Amino acid sequence: MDIENLTKNIKTKLLKNSFITNVKIEDKTYLHLKHASHDKNKFHIKLIIYSNYLKNLNKIESTKKINKVLENEIRDYIHSIQILIE
């Protein structure tokens, strides 16, 4: 899967949840190209998620909810994920 399709899938899955109002996704893979663990088939992404509901949870609980929604993508296509809740 390429980054464009991955981004579309992530955005679609996250926006299906009524508690998320918007999502921005940044590809940060370029920052990790020289790492020994770099895999050209896995990406480093930054998610900026807009959600009042998630903002009211603690960081661990909000991260668990996002990770559950993106379970397959994290397993198959994401090497590193940074999540910001706004």
C-alpha cells in the first residue's frame, strides 16, 4: 500500500467515529529513512485528531481508542505513529 491509500483509509476509518470531527495526517517517513529498522513498506505518520471527546480522556485511553480503530493499519503498514489530540 502506498502512503496516499494509507492516508485515505486512516482518514475514512477515523471519521466514521462520531467522536472525531477532523483528522490531519502527515507523512514523517522521510525523517527515518536512514534508520536500521526502516522498512520501505511501512510508514511513519503523525495524526492530528480533532475531538472534544478524546481531549477529555487521559492520553493512554485516547491512544488506546485510536489504536483499536487503526489496528490493521498499524500492524501491516505503520512502523511509527505519533498522535496529537486537539
